[in-house]
Amino acid sequence: MSLLVVTGLSKRFGGLWAVKDLGFELAAGHILGIIGPNGAGKTSLFNLLTGFLPADSGSVRLAGTELLGRRTHAIARLGLARTFQLARPFAGLTVLESLLLPLGLPGRCTGATEQRGQAGVLLETLGLSHKADTPSEALNQGELRLLDIGRALACGPRLLLLDEPFSGLGMQAVARVAQCLRERREAGDTTLIIEHRLRELMPLIDRALVLNFGARLAEGTPQAIAGNVQVIEAYLGRRGVLA
């Protein structure tokens, strides 16, 4: 069953299509990768899904509920959480406090003990336990990215949107994030990922959606996309990049 259904989604900035008549579905418990060159419309798509941009037309339904026209906080309450290309700290909060904040949202944890327990699990999962009491402003960009992922996970989303989660991460950190996402999938949770590091992305996802100039170029399994000559030659530049 599809958790997310996008139909005829469009957004223009003057004469430029950011997203053009885009449609796709994402089944519950699956991981979908969004790939394509810079300027293809990937982050604009995330901004439309999460209410940061108003759509010109189309429909976005999460478990049957229309998202378009809703404010960002209302969309978040429906079970959608996201990260951003540029991860930013919560000023004045430590790493631990940055996770306790979303864990304290209504419906997340029953009390302080459970909050701290869940925060500890996230810190261990993402390899940030040794940074728990560090001011978040003191983290490097890779550590901030991990914290951004942790904050989104702390919201307990039905649908998690990750914008370039592997950017700036070493292989050990990438492996930690990938394992966390696999465990989410095994638990029936759903993830949508924008990523340029295709060698790390493709073994993780169930399907890939390729965008160019805001429109869909191709969609299919990682194996099908890896063998798509049009995708390889026109948008990935050389053979073997998906291998």
C-alpha cells in the first residue's frame, strides 16, 4: 500500500520549472532514492512536500491526507520529518538537548526517563555518544549532519525525508546511517532520500526516481536505473558510476 502519493505536482519560478507535472508513489516500508544533476528539482520537491514552498498545482497525499495548502508544522504533525542540505545547530543547546527537544513533543515519550533513554539510543546509533554534552555549535559539518538526522528520527516520523544525508560523512558514519535506515525499513517505516553519493545510496534503496529539469526522467529498481543508458550518459556523465 502506498504511504505517499504525488500526482501532477508542479512549481514554476517565472519561466523556470522547478518541478513539472511530477507523479510517483512510495510504498509503506520502502526506501526511495531521488537522484539527478544539480538543479534537477530534488530539493524543490522536498520543499513542496513539506510546505516550505506552495505548489502551483497537483496533489500530495500522505496516508490519504492531502498535504498541499497545509503549514509546515501541520504537515510535521501528520508524521513527516526532514533534514536539510545545510545542517544547522540549535543555538544554545547541547547535542543531547537537541535530541531531547523533539522527543518531548506531544505523543513521543511518556516522561523524562524515556526521553533520555531514546536520546541515548539515537546518540549510540549515530556515533555521537561522546558528544552528548558538547554545544551543538561546536560540531563540525559532518557531526551536525548526523545530529540533523537524529533530530528528524527523534520526531518518530512515518515518512522521513533526508536531503543528502551522506554528504561530508566518512565511510563509518555512512554505514551507521545506512544501517539505521535499514532497521527503519524492517520496522515498516518509510524513507525518501536525495543523495549524490550513488555508490552508497544504490545498495540501500528499493527504487530510484531520476529527475531532470523538474521532470521525471526514469524510475525503477537500482539495477534498472544502473542499466539505463539515457540516465548514465545524459545525467551521470560516465558509465560505471552506479556500479
